[in-house]
Amino acid sequence: MSQLYLLHKPYRVLSQFRDDQGRATLADHLDARGVYPAGRLDYDSEGLLLLSDDGALIHRIAHPRHRQPKTYWVQVEGHVDNDALAALRRGITLKDGPTRPARARRIAPPEIAERTPPVNPKRHPRTDWLELVISEGRNRQVRRMTAHLGFPTLRLIRAAVGPWRLGSLAPGEWRRETLHAPRSASRRPRR
């Protein structure tokens, strides 16, 4: 059996348990020993972060080879037109090479807690929300993809990783799931 923790990582919290600079960490929100994050979310990103006590499970979730789809809700500056959505769906060529095609669509603002501090509507009077699904995890990839198209990311929320969903978890809240290892296939005796 493996323990999997689904945490809604708040904005401006590190995806680690300690920090020598006094910044907020996972330890401020989750009191579980022997668990490690399966991947990470940047300090200025928020949303679903998975943690486990099972190294093999962490590897299956986080390693790029497994192409676990990750769903993001992204608030960007400006109005995203159909050409920009088509470019995201084809893949964007960044400095470190082309991205895989993303599933991309405009969405209504999701029903989520207000961020502290909130995105300033006076500085950013026109924004759009997108849902992006990617299956790779380059450093700050979603932010770089939207910026490349001229739409800087103002707020980034991971809503899902594979089959796991953020659901109704509020920032800082978590829930635990117990996962049972699949039974190994029975072996036929050799003749």
C-alpha cells in the first residue's frame, strides 16, 4: 500500500519542506513524515501537488517518460485569439526546442479561492482564462508558452495530474488516498 497526498499548494509556497531563507514551505501545510513531492510547482504557481511515501509511485507520476497529462488553468494578460490557441495546439518552439502539442481552450474564470495578493485589475484590465493540458514538464513551460505568444501568465493553477483532481480543496488543504499495488500476474508453471 502506498500513501498519496493531494495538496492544494498555495501561491508563494515552495514545493519543498525546508527553506533556509524563511519562505513558506510544504511543512506549513502538511504534517506527514517520509513523503516527497511527485514533481513540483513553482513558488508563484498554485494548485494540485501530489506527494507520496512510495518512490516508485513518485517516479511513475513525475518522470517525463510516462507523459502524465497535467491540466492547468491559466489567467493571461490580453485576449487570446483563435490563432494563439491553434499555435498552442500545434506546439510552441521555445529556446530549448519545440513543445509537444497542448490541448488548449478558453474557459470561464474557474470557481477558485481568490489569490493573496490578487491579480490587480487596474494593472491588468483585460485578461482571459485558458485550460492547457500538457504531457511534459519543462521548467516554467506554461508561462514560457503563453509569453512566447504575447500573453504573459498572471496566475497559474494546476487543476489535475493524470486521474487526480484538485476538486474542492482550498489553498493549503489536503487529502490522503491509500493506493493498493496491482496484483502481479500469476505465472504459469514451466513444462
